[in-house]
Amino acid sequence: MIEVASLRYGVIFKKVFSKPHIFTAFVKDILGLEIEIDKVETEKSFSPIIGHVDSRFDLFAEDKKNHLIVDIQHRRYQDHYDRFLHYHCVALLEQITSSGNYKPGMNVYTIVVLTSGDKHKTDISINDFRPRKLDGRYIPETQHKIIYLCPKYVTDKTPEPYREWLRAIDDSLDQKIEEDNYDNETIQEIFSLIKEDKVSPQEAFRMKDEYSDEEYLRDERTKGRKEGIQEGIQEGIQEGIEKEKKENAKAMITEGIDFSLISKITGISAQELDELKNQG
């Protein structure tokens, strides 16, 4: 058993997967693609900005020989399906320089690692852009793909080699790993890189910053839920008061009491009282 820094932290995730040989090994097992790259960029962005958002890719690599772009994102957002679809499209749109040709020079593959889980509780889900015939057969066009990986939901039914990678990421989240449970040499190297005694002071500081940001967001969500509940209670109370007023007003109308007196007692306008009378 070894103590490690959790791969839920961006600084640790990038430390590991920004190494070209680890990036390519991960891509090979997840996408089934052999890629050739010299570097992996972190916080990659495009200038000028595509669209209205300055999208930044956690990890981004281009294989110009094989005409492939692969980017890896690891953070969880409430809107991560739409968010990373946007990122994926940005990497496509950035390649189009002329209205005379809309075919991008490189295929784009996006891997999203959701370390905090997902509302659908699915280990692997795929957004495949290939067109299909009605009989289900694919047409060999637009070979772009987004794969969402949720380590939290890995099971014995998760196919290899996905399973070992997902288990390794998930095991790191509690900062303790039984390294003897893993055969993949690259994963063993990752464990070595994220050992607690290998974390630099700068990395530790950034981890604390990320933790503080997560705590703040959790507190804001909790605060929002509490405020929503309180608002709902107040609205319910107010609705009850208004309903009781109207019921009392209807009873007084039935008794033939003058509208001006009913209005003074209930605070309901003469026009509203007239509407209540017509309602029966």
C-alpha cells in the first residue's frame, strides 16, 4: 500500500498525463489509436478565440503525421456534456480556414475523465459523430469522437483495457493505492510519479487552491439549495394565506356582506371580489 496524491486534482492529473509516453499509452488503450507526438500542451487555447468563449484544453496533443488531434479533459462540471462538446467543436472549427473546404485536416478525439462521477452513473459513454444508415451500418465519414470515462462506476463488466485505467484513477482518489493489484507498467509508473513524497511544494500549494475552490463551490451550491427551500416554504405559506383570504371572502360574499367591508377585512380589491363572486 502506498500513499499518493489524488488524480482528482488538475495539477496532479496534468503532471502525469502531460508526459508524451503516458499520454500515448492512455490514448492507445482508450481509443485504440497509435499516435506519434513530441509534446503534450497544457491549458491549450486558440488565438483568435473561436466563438465567444476562451476555451482552454487541460491536455492537448497533435499527431500531424497521422492527422489526429487528441485532447483530454478531467474536470467535472454541471454541464460537462455540452461543455466538452463545445471544446471538441472548437478543435474542429479552428482547422477550417476557408469556406471552400469544410473538411478538417485532422480528426479530433476528446477524452473526458469525470473523477467526481456523473448523474447517469455510467462507466463509459461515447459520442460518435459518424453518420449511420437506417440499418445501423456506419458511413466512413467524420471520424470524430468524444469518450466520457467515469472511474467511480467501473465494474467487473467494464471491458479491458479501460478497466485497469479507471480502477487506477478511482483508487487514487482516497490517496491510497495497493500497487500490487495492477499489471500495466505505465500505470505502475504513474503510481511512482504521484507518490506523496514526490509532490513538490508548488504542486501541494496548487492542490490546496483547488481544494479551496471545490469547497467554495460546494458551499455555494448548499447555500443555494437552502435558500431555494426557504423561498419555497415562504411561497407556500404566502399561498396558504392568500387561499384562506379568498375562502373567507367567498363566505362573506355568500352572506351578502358589503364589498367595501369585505375588502377592508381581507385586503382584497373590489375587482377581485367581483371575480370571486362570478366564480361561484
